[in-house]
Amino acid sequence: MTGVVRLDEHGGPEVLRYGSETVGEPAAGQVRLRQEAIGVNFVDTYFRTGAFPVGALPAVIGGEGAGVVDAVGPGVDVVSVGDRVGYYFSPGAYAEVRLIAADELIPLPDDVPAVEAAALLAKGLTAWGRLRRVHAVRAGEIVLVTGATGGVGSLLAPWGQHLGATVVALVAGPERVVAARALGLEHVVVAGELGAAVTALGPGVDVLYDTVGRATFAEAAAVLRDGATVDLLGAASGDPEIDAADLDRRHITVTRSAAGQHLPDRATLLEASTELFAAWRSGVFGKRQVRRYPLADAAQAHRDLESRIDGAALVLLPAGN
């Protein structure tokens, strides 16, 4: 028997209940994974509350983790027993041991600890899709990131700067400036001061990566150059009010997509993860904080995540890790 966190009903963090289960042998194309670390992402709270469907209850939520392959099913040739691997979105993560499709697994380099992988993959691969596929960021461009100290933003903004762009981090208030500066970001602007800051940098923003939505969208849209791109990848303050006619007149492209759309096959997944690990290894993301919880304390992890107590990545640790 191994530990698992089940969702028997939708609701607050208290509906996440720790129990035990017996995990069987992997089917064709699957492996059995003994997990060492499990990532906690804000999207997990949407599955918990029922805002996003989980299928039949009871269910096991969570989509990110890292561990060691324990057994392989028929037809599996991309990984072997004993391999260290991670994954970025495969439902059923909140468990000590789980079954997972082999093609979804990402080999972990020897120098990438399981905890780092579980804190990095989902957010980092999302950032990669934005920087490489939604809009291929080039040196000299002006890039605006809202929510730059949040989960995805804290990787996307410094990565864009590393690629040679002039990244403007828009933060809610003075209290977030220190956190943004700690990421190594050179241009940090408090909401309400964006217009003057962008005017001093150039003719306008080439691409807006928006994770905040309603609270800052109007101010951000006002500094876009004609022909710019808007990528709506989050709405922490609610869906933005978009003046579609104005954006169309200015030939501004608005996109909204899931991370998986930019990782359509295993070759792309491996390409993206290799680049992500290289960026992490070279210090692009700085020293990231990781807050650890026992798997049995998943409910508390969700409480802390929703209260946004700090900008740390949250990771669940199965017993013995």
C-alpha cells in the first residue's frame, strides 16, 4: 500500500484527504513511477473546486512530478526501470506511486534534483511555449510581462531578458518591486506608471504576456505598438475587458492557448525540456525558493497557495523523501 491524496468531492482545501492504495502493474505503453516530488500549481485548485472538470469522483488531481521508473509495461522503449524522469501535465500526480504513459516522461539530467524538476517543469515549459512558439522573442524587442513575480511570470520574464529582449515587469505595488528585482529584472514598473516607462524605452511594446487580466489589461494595452502580440496566459484578477475593435484597428494579435498546444509531440517536449534545464543550469532563473510539504499535507499546501503567502514554488514530498 502506498500513500495517495484523493478528491471525493469538490470544495475547499479540506476535501483533499490522504489515504492509501495499491498500484498495479503498468499496461501497454505505461510505466509505474515511484515519485520523489510532486509539483503544486494554481490550476490544481481549479480541479479541486470543480471549476475545471476531473471526470468521475473520487479522483487524484495534480499534473506535475518527478521520480524513478519502478516497472515498465509492454511496448515501452523510451525509458527503463531505474531511470529518473519527470513530467509536466499528466493528471493523477498526488500519489506516492502512480501509473503514467511512458511517452509523457522527460529524462532528468543527473544534476537536476527531483524537487527542482517538480518545481520547474510545468511553469518552465509553459514559459518556453510562450517565448519560442507564441512569439519568438528576439534581441532588442520590448516585452511586457504582468505578474512577473508569479509562477510562470518569474521564469518567463528573466528568460526573455536572457534572450536579449528589454523586459518590462509590471507589478501591482511597491511591495513587489523587491521580488522582481531579485529575479534580476532591470525594468520594474508599478501599475499606474507604465506609460512613461515604456515611452522612455522605445516606440511601444512588441509582445504582452499577460497573467493578471482585468486589473492591468487596459494600462498594458495602451502601450502596445501597432502590430504587437497579446498572449493571454492567465487572469489572476479576472478576465480582461478587451476593446476588440481598437486592437483590430491597431493590427494587434490576441492569442490564448494551453501549454500542451506548443508541445505537440515527444521530440518537441524533449527539445523544450533540454533548453529549460540549460537555462536553469546557467542561472537564468536565479535562486528560486521552493516550499516543501509532506504529501499528507496537500490541503495545507493549497491553503498557502491560494493565500499567496510568497512567491515560492510549492512541492509535495511522498513519505521517505
